[in-house]
Amino acid sequence: MAVRKSKAEAAASPLTAPAKPPARKKAAPATPKPGLVLVTASVPAALAGPSDEDLIRLRAYELYERDGAVNGCAIVHWLAAEAEIKGRDRTGVLGPG
């Protein structure tokens, strides 16, 4: 003779699959409040390449090494690198002057 189990006992049985939680409704996309302006970059920062500051830092270090890695001339190297980097146009070619 088969014994009937209650729903709680049947749910706890290892032979039955656990019940799936109810599916959540997806939230509607947030709409901006009136008067607010959304600003988005046209190019993600990761794709934009190194900043001028990064390029100056690298060039200043190259100048430091070129001059024998002598301490105490950081500002001289930085200013020389800055003049080189900012003197270039967007194509990387040195401009006039």
C-alpha cells in the first residue's frame, strides 16, 4: 500500500526538482529628470589612447635615462618633454618652432 506524502514532504524529497523562483520583471530604463543633460563621450577612454600627461611622463623618463639617470633634474626633464609633446600636432609630427 502506497503512502501519500504531503506537499511539503514531496517538495523536500531529493527525487523532485526544486521549484524555480518566480521570474522578475525587467525594470524600465531610467528616464532623465527634466533639466538634466546626459553627457556621453564619443570615444571610450580605453580606446582614446594615452593622455598628454602619460606621454609627457614617458618622454621625461626617457630624457632622464638619456642624461645618465642623474637625480635632481626632474623639472628640467618634465618641461623639455612637455614642450616636445605639446609642440606636436595630432598626427605626431613636430610643429613649427
